[in-house]
Amino acid sequence: MLILKNTNIEVILSKNQTKLMTCLINEINEKKDIINYIWNGKNRKSTENSYGQLVYKTKTLLVKNGFPQDLIMTISTYGLCLNKNYVRVGCSQHKCMVMIYNDPVYFL
């Protein structure tokens, strides 16, 4: 689940949508790195198509549920990034925590 700070807006994400958001939260923004993280070296042609569909469906789901249209921003010929105006990652003692509800995820 993803929750927008300072609001009660939340949305349930699929497994690959969660992986996509995990990449973006950890500033893994380059398209090839995102594809590798989510699909782990599977057929390049099919993952290119899957990447495009995943990004589209994720953006659509977020907007449909009240998240800002520019939460996920496309960087032409590079990849994606999160709009830092909407996202806050809490960090303490070399660990960062992002709430993906019912399952806190920790990042080093």
C-alpha cells in the first residue's frame, strides 16, 4: 500500500507496482536498472513492453485514487523519478523506512 503524506489517500499496489515504487524510492531511476530489478534479466523485448504497461497502469491507478498526476515523472530517454514535493522517506541511523502498509520496508 502507498500513502500520500499529509493526506488519507492510499492505494493498494500489485507486486510489480510495489517493486517499481521501491526502485523510485531508492532512487533507482534508470529504465534499464528498473527493468532488471523487476524482471531480473528476462527477454528484453517483452520486458520493454511490460515496463511501458507497468508505468502506465501505475500512474493511472495513482491518479484514479487521488494522487497527483506528476507523482511519477518520466525523464525522456532515461527513466523515471518521484516528484520529491510529494514523497518523504524517514531515515535514522543509516536506515530509511517507507510505509507500504502492513509491511514496513527498510532500505539501507
